[in-house]
Amino acid sequence: MRSHEIRRAFLDFFAEKGHKIEPSAPLVIKNDPTLMFTNAGMNQFKDYFLGNKPAPYKRVADTQKCLRVSGKHNDLEEVGIDTYHHTMFEMLGNWSFGDYFKKEALEWSWELLTKVYGLPPERMYVSVFGGDAKENLASDEDARNIWRTMVPDSQILDGSKKDNFWEMGETGPCGPCSEIHIDLRNADEVAATPGRDLVNNDHPQVVEIWNNVFMEFNRLSDGSLQRLPEQHVDTGMGFERLCMAIQGKQSNYDTDVFQPMIQFMGKRAGVTYGENIKTDIALRVLSDHIRAIAFTIADGQLPSNNKAGYVIRRILRRAVRYYYNFLNIREPFLHTLVPILAEQFADVFPELKAQEAFVARVIQEEEVSFLRTLETGLKRLDTMLEALKADSKNIIPGAEAFELFDTYGFPKDLTALIARENGLSIDETGFDASMQAQKTRSRKDSAVEAGDWQYLSDDDEVVFTGYDDTEAEATITRFRKVSAKGKTQYQLVLNRTPFYAESGGQLGDTGFITAETNGEKRSIRISDTKKENDLIIHISEDEGLDNWLPAYEGTVTATIDTGRRTAISSNHSATHLLHSALRKVLGNHIAQKGSLVSPDVLRFDFSHFSKVTAEELAEVEQIVNSKIRENILLEEQRYVPIDEARNMGATALFGEKYGSLVRVITFDKNYSVELCGGTHVPATGKIGSFKLLAESSVAAGVRRIEAVTAEGAEQYVNTGFAELAAVKDLLKNPADVVKAVEALLADRQRLSKVNELLQQEKLQEIKKSLLAGARKTGNTTVIIGRADLPSADAVKQLAFEIKEQHENLFLVIGAAADGKPNLSVMLSGEPLTERGMNASVIVRDLAKSINGGGGGQNFFASAGGKDVSGLDEALRKAEDFVAQLAG
């Protein structure tokens, strides 16, 4: 069976068993602070397991894009080295939310594997949870007895808590699981060692292919287990491993999931897969990493230096290093794989095909940038090696090796390889210490301690009323205490709330929750509103709530800050008008790639590969303001079937997970129709006016527009007029302000040229004076003196001009400009070659006299400092180095 047939057979099998086939959720998770990426098929169904909301379907199946590159599930360093780990992978899964349980799940998994896929039953082993005394958990005899009806006892294994008790994280839904492993070795190997002895021992041909998890418990923050109100089934089958088993391959990478790409790359690099271990690993790394990179970008996460964006950038750079180092490819290459990938997954994950050109362009720009960084890093490493050799040292300090890793993306093994080629090594202990220190800082910065939810009501309903109301009577159903960065917060959940939770770029509402006890009112300030999965969480920093809340039994009044909401709604509606205006002016390729909607400003990121011209921006602004003046009434439609919304021409955002029913926001059906959950003005006239502030680049292929509306636009314009009036006043109210400023700039440029000529004259005078004081020590010309020039660049120019006149030179220049000292050292000829001197070493020693530091190359280096009075002492110390010339 081909891979697409294997996937289709799985989905058809469970559709026949009454399962609703769901589309994959995006790889990037937006409303769950515990995760950056979807790392398991169950992530999008987490709320159903937690009981936060009822499942719309009792039985669900899908194929889910997953990414495991950080945290507990981190396979990145194994990827490519072995033949079965991946960063991005597909997880085939079927779920039961309080419906069927162990019997059906296990029987259906066996039926599918043996009857539909035809895998040999005698080559498969199943495991059941063997119990755990510390947790007071018994072995899963129910699962064992079900398996006994299908397989002999010799193929049923007891599993430890580590292998057979599945947990989502440190807290959350969990339960015993039953894995299915398959032995893919040849007959001789099987005869020599039973497969059961190799299960869960990282053997590349004895692998787990399916895991049936039985969600029975909820892990609390104190480590205890609490039974869930309903029992659920959560299964996951690695698609790539399944294809390996069905297609009779010895590696995931030998299947048709990866081979088309591997063959394409091998041809481009002039290598054959299977002939060389180093190039094989490189081809596996590239074929895996391009999937993670491309699909994450398609789902809305651009490479960056923060959080999820940094993870993607790190994966991309790892891929570049592999083709640069092992395939000898020196130009951008990854982006050429996107069309192959997009075509391969067009039917199952169409979002990549729809954005093929955009994704390829983003990757290409990242490659170009990192290849430059790689070259810079190699130069930095060369400088390190020269300095070490000059100091007769043969070990690269761990901190410097870590700098190469952290700043330039050099892995430790690459630095070690280059060091060995130069007869050096690296301090691996120091490197590891620097790495650990960074991880500790990162954990400390992001550490959040959340207590368990304290339930005050059995009401699990969470109803958002904020589209219609700014105030609501409600009941507090649960709360918890959270500590982060030294601050204590309280998170409250209400059964009804007008507070909009931050989502889709729109900031969360602020306001108050008011309660009354014995005639006394308590007003709880809500500083923010967030969404965690589908819970609306009201955040307060009011003290003492953990004592007051459990004792309160009445209702509360939730009231939002209406002025702030109005400003946010104006900016949000303006982004819709802006989006359509950009498409009208720049073309239909424009797609939203991010936004920020606050009360003060709106920010809109969109796909476009060139700077938007001033004329285009003016046209966009004019269109938006004309739509505001038209006072178009808002047409809001709730609970629209997703297919009907698409037929209406509604714009949807890539990377968003839409349900079967959506909300459609329309401002003139011929102008702006979008899927949106945010708040909006009742008519565009309420926006008042729209003013563009800036247009810039934020990433490869992504531009950003910042703008203000309403009072913000009015204030911006008034401030501009006030500044113009002030400029006019300074210029004595000229008839033409522009011409007056142009004349000033012309005078400034003329005077700058005159100043430059004077500085050159001064430089030549100082040069003449220094040369007059030159002396010979052996064959070397020695010049040590002051040159108080206005900049370090001028001193450097002077040093290089003097170097041109002397073959063997020892030059030290001290300078002071604006009260800041500077030292420069220039060496040429014998001081470098025969005496082994190093300008960088010398300048660092001299810089101690001016309370400073510096460095550079072996022939020229400079240093700055804080103590001008130490310059003369530094120049005297330079004479100590002159003595080495005479030795």
C-alpha cells in the first residue's frame, strides 16, 4: 500500500465505526500556556478530557500534524542519526469521549492492523500497565484479559509506569495505556533473539506503532491522582512507522513518505542514499526538517528569536548546517523542497499548497541570512584560534564555544571538529556549564506555578455574552492561585461573562467583578482576560482572594471597561477594512499573518515581498477612510456552517482552528467578509478616522502596518500640526517650509565637507609628527605617541597610512576624544612573523591603564576605556613590549 492509501484506510475504517473525521489542528498552539506546539493528537481535544466543555461528537478520528522539539517530548537531537525519530510527524488517532472504552479500542486496533493492513499477528507484541505501588495503582487486568482473546500470553508484556502510564504533562488528564509493537527484523535475527526482549529498548526494527491510552485520571499539582468524571479513549499511531511496517521497509526514511524528497536531494548533491553514513544522515535530517519548517510557517508561525519562532529557526539552521557541512551545498537549498512537499500533502494538509510560494520565500530568506551568519561565525572562530595559538593555548574555553553555538548556530561537534583540524580541543565541561546556565535562566524567566483549580460550583458552562452586553450576572465556578516572576495572580472562571479573552490579536478586556456580602460590596479588579483552551480566565492581582472566594456563595456582577472596549473595537474593525484595502491595492495574494488590536494602536502583518510604496500606502489609507465615511453597518452572523461561510467568500486565516460553526463579520458583502471572533463597531462611522503611522518589514515576505483610529488618529494629526508650527517658528515662518529645511540641510552638508577637509589636514599634521618621532629597534620601526583625533575611525585610518610606509612596524597610538580614551596597536613584518607578537593581546594589556578593554586581529587591535588620565601610563607600558624586539 502507498502511504496515501494507508492513511485513507485508517480514516475510512473509523468512519465506518461511527467516528467523525476531524481536520488536523494547526501545529502552533495559541490558547494553551502549557504548550507551544501540538505534540500529540489529543491536544485539540484537551477540553473534552478536562470536562471544560462537552464534546460535540462522542467518537472522533483524524490525522494530526505533531511537532516534538522541546520540553518533555524532545526528539530533535536523535533526528537523522537514527532512522525512526522525527521532528514533525503524523499521528493517526481515534477518540472516545465518554463512549466506548478498552474493549472496543483494543479490538478495533487489532482488527485494523491484522485484517485491513495485513500485518503478521505473530510479529506483534502488546503491553499493558503492570501497576505501580508508589502510586497505589493496580495492574490493568481489564486490558490484559481483552488481549488474551486475541493474542497468546507470550505476546503480552507488563509495562512500567514510564512506558505504560501516559501523562500529558506534570498536570492534567492521564491514565494507563496499552502499546502495540512490531518486530520487523529478518527471520535469522528473530530466531536468535525473541522480539519481546527488544520491546522498548530503542531497537530500530522493533518499534511501537500504536498506543491506546485510557484516560481515567487527572494529575493534580500536588502529584495526586483524581478520577475523571468520564472515561475516555485517546489513541495514537505514528503514521511514518506504520508505513515502514506495511511497506516492509527497515526505516521510516525508506518509505514513499520520504524517498521522493531524498532522491531529489541526492541527485542535486551528487550523492547516493545508502552509500555513506554522513551523507545519509544529512539527507534524513533535511527530509525531516523541511516538513517541520514548512508546515509550521504555513500554520502561521514565522522563524524569529522568540519562543515558537526560535524553535523553528533552530530547526532550519540545523538543516542548513547539514547541507553546508556534509552535502557541500553553499547556496540556499531547503526552499527548493517546498513544491515537492506541498504536492505530496495537497489532499490531506492543503494549507501548504495554498501558500507554497510564500512559505518557500520565507525559508529562502532565512537560509540566505543564516549562510551569512555561518560565514561570519567561521571568521569569528578563526580569530579565536589565532588568539589561542598566540597565547600558546590549545583549548577553546567553554564560554567561547558556547558563544559560537548561541550567536552563530555552531553546534559543539562542529566547533570541536574545526578545533581538531587545528590541533586544538574545546572545554566541553565549560560548554555544558554555559548551556545549563542558559537553560536555568530560561526556566526561571518562564517559571509559572499554578495551583489546582478550586471548584465552587458544579456548573461547567462558560457562556460569553460580550457581543451583546457589557455587564452580566454570573457565578464564580472555579479559581486558582498562580505565581509567576514573583507576582501572585488569581484566575477566576465565571459561568457567564462579557469579558473578551485575548484571541486573534485582540487584547483581553479589563474591568471589575463586583460581589456583595452582608450589605458590603467587594470590587475585584480584573487586569486581563486570557483563554486557556476554551476556558475564559479573568486575571486579578487583588490580595486575599484565596481566603474570600471559598466562603462566597452568591452571584457577582461582571462589568467591562467600556471605554477601552470601544477603542479596541474601533481598531479591530479598522483591521478588517485595512485588510480588504491592501488586497484591492496590492493584489489578492495579501493574507493576514498576525495582528495586534489594542486600545491605542492597531498592528497588521501581511504577506508581501516588497516595500509598500508611499503612493500605495496613501491609496490604502484613502480607501479605508472612504469606507469609514460610508458608515457601513456591521452584519454579524453567528453559528454559520463553515462550508456556507466559505461559499460566502469569507476570508479565513491560515493557522486558525475553525469549528463546524463559525462567526462571520461583514462590512459590505462586496468589500469585507471575514471569519472573526472579535468585537466590532456597529457601523464603520464609529471608527471616526484612520491614520497610517508606519510600514516596515518584520520577517521574510511579511510586512507590517501600524495605524491609529478615532481619538488616536486625531491626536496624531494634531501633534503633527503642532510640531510643524514649532518648526515654522524656529525658521522664522518662511513662506515655503520645505525649501527652508532643504536649504538648511544643504548648508549642513557643505559645512560637513569643510570639516572633513580640516580633519584630514589635522590627521596629516599628526601623522607627520608621529613619523618624526619614529625610531629603530633592530629592523623594526617603533612609533609610540598621542594622536587626539575626533574618532576611532580616524585613528584607524592614521595607523593604516603609517603602516603603508614601513615594512616592519610596531605602532601604538593613544587618543582622547570627548573625554574618552582610545588605544590602537598596529604590527607588521618581523613583530608578527619572527617575534610572534599579537596586537589583540598587547592592546588588552595596555587597556588596563585606562580602565577598559578591547581586541581585534593579530595585526591591528583597539581598545576603549573610561580613564583618560591613564593614556600616558599605557604608552609607557608599551615600551615593555618594545624590549622584546631587541631580544
